[in-house]
Amino acid sequence: MLKFLMVIMICSSTLLSAIVIKVKNTRGLYKALRSSATDLNIILKPGTYKLTPISVTDSTLGNAVDPDSMITVTT
């Protein structure tokens, strides 16, 4: 029982330390994504979000045959 309570406390403290941003439109979502926060929870309120895909270079290929390679992805 004590282990269970410790797990609940650790999970709760992690969730409470994150910044929570509620957005209701595309502009608010892009603003939230530009945040410099390391722990960020974004809550999307109901609505229509018209997003524009962009190409970026990803260098985080930890499971690739050559993890130092770069690939182009769409975000």
C-alpha cells in the first residue's frame, strides 16, 4: 500500500509541476508551441484547428541503423 501511495504522489507532483495551457484556436496553439517550457501540457478546447505543415530536419534517430543521420520530416 505504501508503494502505491508513493507512486501516486510522484505522478501527481509531476503533473502539477507542468505548465498547462488551454487553447481554443489555431493562433493560441501556435503560441503555446512556441513556449520555452520544458514540461508543457496543452489542452485543446473544441473547435477547428487549421494547421500548416512545415518540413524540418530531425537528428534524433536513436533507433535507426545510423543514429547520426538526418532525415526530413513534416511537423
